[in-house]
Amino acid sequence: MKAAGASTLDLSSLPEQARREVTDFYQFLKKKYRVQATGHGKKKEMAVQTLSDDCFVGIWKDRTDMKDAAGWVREQRESAWSRHE
């Protein structure tokens, strides 16, 4: 793998599984930080299709305790903070 201004990574000493993990992570980061040109400059933007392909999108859609996500987070924080008082 080589990027502009970056050194080449030598993955040859890694087992095959580790090489695949590095490659997968690299592809993930390329998608995450994809920069698309817009009118007067560049803007970081994630395409809707890319987001919908993410395995985490929708994993909590059927959870009844997540209907009010902000309330759930508030309860979790209050619970965690009260344990330290």
C-alpha cells in the first residue's frame, strides 16, 4: 500500500489474516474520509449509499428502549455518574 506522502507498508511478515485485516481497515478509512469537491473547496461527505452499506446502520431499529435515544443516553449517563458519587 502506498499513498501520496506516505511510506510503503511491508505486510509480508504478517500472517494472511492480519494482511486482510489491514487491507479491510484501509478500505474502511478510505470510505470514511472520502473527500468530494464542492463549489469553492472540499467538503468531507459520506454518501448515503456508503452509509447504508455500513453493518451498524439499523442494528437498534427494533429495540423498544431506543425510541427516545436522547433519553436512553441521559439515563445511561445518570446511572454511570451516580455510581461514582
